[in-house]
Amino acid sequence: MLDFPRWVGYALSCVSRDRLLPTLCVVTEPADAVPPISAKALSDALAALGAYAEPPTDAQLAAAERAEGRAGLAARLANALYGSALAHVMTAEVAAEQAGEGGGYRAEAWRAAGATSEGTAILLHYTAMRLASEVRAISERLPADLGVMGAADGAAGALKLLLEVCTVRSMDDPRAAAVTANLARASGQLATAAERIDTLFGVPVVLEKFPNGYR
């Protein structure tokens, strides 16, 4: 079995309640936090995954860092790596399933992240924040929505709030004061999502106009 480093003991706390964007999180226990990674290391990982048509040179990376800042470039490359790795995860899991080679692979994601049980909840919350943000952005760009994306938007937003509540471990957490409000907001968003679905079932004629799917 592969032995991944364990970066444990760090916790994330939200510093924003913006409902449209994923909140920026900060490390509250930096002693054991994930160490910063260089743009070069991230770029090399992207190259190894075949993400580049042509990998950037050291000079190009240095120029990009001057233009965007070290942290900004690292965040951009890390997100590119996330997307590339996710595509490989999907492909690899399908291939393993088709080959009949079992499952249980997804736990490796949390092991590689060094997450404890609490850390897993934190990472799930962060993943839900990304999901909610992307679903909201897609929903807002649609020329029309019969209710499906609106329902998905509400459900994703509710999931984000519920998982945030799950990451509150003590009354000393500054987010503890918002637990009741977040649960109420999640309940409201789920109710709205359910209403959108109920409304959708009431318009079968409209749905027939989209034989290959509906928005």
C-alpha cells in the first residue's frame, strides 16, 4: 500500500458567507497544515498528467509568477491540477469497474490529503462549496430553466450549509453561532428545490420539447 504523508491537525474556518461564491478558508492550526507548494512542482505534476500541449519553461513560469503573484499562480495551477486529476480519476474508475477489479479506491483521496475523520468532513465541505458555486454559475448562464437547474442549485447550496454545520466541533468555533441559522437556510433551500421539482412535473408538454434532456 502506498504511504502518503499525513498532514493532520489543521482546520478550516469560513471567513465569508457569500452565497454565490465558495468561501475562502484559512488554516487555523498552521503547525501541521499542508505545506505550500511551488508553481514549478504543480506545473511538473500537470506535465506528468499530460495536461499541457507544451509544458511551460522555467522562464515562462517565472514571468507568470511576476504577473500574477506567487500565491495566485499556485492557486491557478493547483486548480488546473485538480481538474486534470479529476478527469483521470473518472477514467481510471470506469476502467477498473469494467475490468472487474473491485472498488474502494476513493478512500485514497482522503489518505493522500492526510485527512482525519474531521479533516474529511472539512474537505467534503470545501468540495460542496465548489459544487454550489459551479451549479449557481451554470444556472445563471442558462437562457431558460424549467426548474431542474434551479432545484440543483438549491440542493447544492443546502448541502454546503449542512456540511458546514458538520465541521463545527465546539462552541468555541466562531461559526457555532450560525448553526441554527444555517440549518434553517438549508431547510428552506431544500423546500424550494422540492417545489421546483413539483412544478416541473406539472409541465409535461414543455418537457416533450427536449427529447434529449431538459434544462
